Amino acid sequence: MPALIYVSLDHLHPVIDGVWHRACFVTFPVPGEAITTLCGETAAVLFEPSSERRQFGPPAQCPFCDVNYRRSRQMTIPKGHPGLIPR
């Protein structure tokens, strides 16, 4: 019998250059596959153990992905949110 590991695609947060992003995954990405985040960043997928997550310090959240995520779910966006400032 196989050992099943259930993964929620909603909880995959790619980290690009120390910044964690959000993306809409339809299927589980494979190593080397190009993905596009909610803010438009693109990168190739690479997997690392979660123990390596903070080796360069804690990743910061992408404010632009956060705003797009909140808008897609009709969530409140606080006034002065850094993702509302044009790049």
C-alpha cells in the first residue's frame, strides 16, 4: 500500500529572491516548470526541505500578490497597503 501525502495547492507559496508570492496552481508543479505568480513574476520551480526556508532570513511577503489575492476573494484591503502603491 502506498503512503499518501496530501498537499493543498492553495498553500504552495513560491519564494523568489527572498520574497514569498502567491500563485494559482491547477496541478502540482514539477521541478523546472515555469510558474507565474499573482504579481506577474515568473520563475522555474525548485523544491527544498522546509528546514531550509529561513537559511537567508525570513522571506517577506509580496504586497502585490497579497492585493491580487485579496481582490480575488473580495477581502478587505487596508488603506495604505504597500501593494496599492504603483511599482
